[in-house]
Amino acid sequence: MADINTLTAFVSRGIYTPMLTSDPCYTQIQMDIPVIINQIILELGYTLANLPDNLQGLLVAMVRKEIYWRLATSQAANVDLETEFTKVIKTKRFDHYFKLISLTQTEIDKYQQPIQVTDVTIRGRDFSNRNHELAKLQTVIGITPSGVTSTTVNLDWLPFDLSIGSFGYYQLLISTAHIYDPYNSPVLTPNDPSVVDNLMFSDMRRIQYRISNLKPNTLYYVTLVYHGYNVDTYTFSTFTTLA
């Protein structure tokens, strides 16, 4: 069992780059790393004392994602980030951290695939941070296919509800197999061979998209993920292309 100091040092080493440490927001966020670690542990349904060793890798990845979110959405750093070898201008700042978030999410997905059963529902979570965040999930969601042809489909969805928190991005997955189970904990596997498109939109106003190059007379499943600052909401639909 790792202690908080060991986990903090491990996280710090994992995110260290000259560019990141030159970010004016990093100093404060670095001080918050132990708090972030304990927050994520609670969201996983554990405490530091009983966190299983096989979840430590997932924990570290989730903490890194939270740190990147805080850096991406911070208002303090309105300056260019520059080191001896590279430079990120402020207009590209969010995109830079968003890319790191996307890469970290891929790592998290790999950790979660073999341990889907660890999200045990019998744990006492009545007053947990996890339930607090789940209570803020967007309740009015939906995605609607239209204009279906033999190779294309138009997709429209409802915008993210800012009253529940900060917007992250939309993730749109098109697949030939059902990758969302409404009767169980939502489980996404974007790397599954059945997924034919895995798209991400960082513009909250982007609520339409046309999918092309589909196969005729084929049943497709559409999964839309509303990624918020701390919680995600899922919705799905289906359509069959024309013969």
C-alpha cells in the first residue's frame, strides 16, 4: 500500500516537463496534488488505507487527467508558455492540454477494461464525492440520426448543460456492436474493432455532424459522451443504412 507522499512524488514525476513547470498555474496545482489524489480515491469508492494495489496505476492516470483539466481551464495563465526548445502560445494553450487529456483518457480506458467489476455498488457512498458529482449529471440528453442513406447519416444532439458544471468535450462513437449498456455501468471501449469512428469535439456549440463512408444495409450504434469537468454523461441511438 502506497502512502500519500509516495503517490504525490510518482504523479509529479509523471507530469514533469519544462513547459508544464513554466506554466504560472502549476505551482498552486502542484500543492493541490495530495488533495486531488484523495478526491480521486473517494470517487473510486475507496480510502487511501484500503485502495487495492492493482488500482494505483488507474489512480495515477486519473489524477494526471484532473491536473491537465485544471491547467487547461485555469484563468491565471494568460501568457505564452516557452522553454528553450518549444513554445505554446496562449491561443493554443487549451488545445495543448486537451491533447494531453485525450492521451491520458486512452490510458485510463486501458486500465478500466480488465477491472470493470471493481466499481462495486455495495460500498457505502451515500455521502461520497462520487454521488455528489453524479447528482450533477445532465438529465436532458439525446442524439438523433436523420437523413440516412446507404453510406451517410446526419447526427444531431442536445448541447451540454452548463448549469451542471464546466464543459469538456463531446465524444462521438459509431460502431457495429453495442458498446453502451443502459442496464449496467456504462462501459466504453473505443479501441474495440467494432468502432468505426471515434470523434471528439471541443466546441460546445458543435451539435451536428455527418458520418460518411458507411456500409449499406448495416445496423450502426451511435454513442455520445458528454464529458464534463468531473463527470461524464452517456446517450445512444441506432440506425440502419439503406440498401
